[in-house]
Amino acid sequence: MNKNKQYLYCLIGGVPKRKLDKYYGADSILRHPVRNAFNEVFGPDEVCVSGWGIDEERYNLLMLIESKSTEDLKNLLDIK
């Protein structure tokens, strides 16, 4: 693990699912411009993933995780 690397973590939404159903790959309309801007500033990226598969329950869990320190999460998951 390279502790000098940082990653952008971004959640945007909520959007009613019915509005996304008419677009195939609806996440790509946002992901592609963000990835292009990243590549322009920093060069080629190692990973660029996105998806609309986060419901309200998952969102709330992610926000809980975001509120905890790395050490607290490692202790909770018993990771050394």
C-alpha cells in the first residue's frame, strides 16, 4: 500500500430511479467528464469507477463510515 496516494471519493444524488432508467450507462454522463478533467490535470488515472447502485440505506452506511477515523474502522473490522 502506498500511503502517499490520495483518492477522490464523491457521492452525488439522490435521483429517482425512474429518471435513470431511460439512460443506458447513466453514470457515464458524469464519470467521463470527471475522468477527462482528472487526466488533464494529473495524467492517466489508475481507477475510475462509478455507479448508481447506492440506495438510501447504503448511502447512510457510507456516511457513517465517512464519519469514522481510519484507525476506528480498522479496529472495528479487526484489521491490523
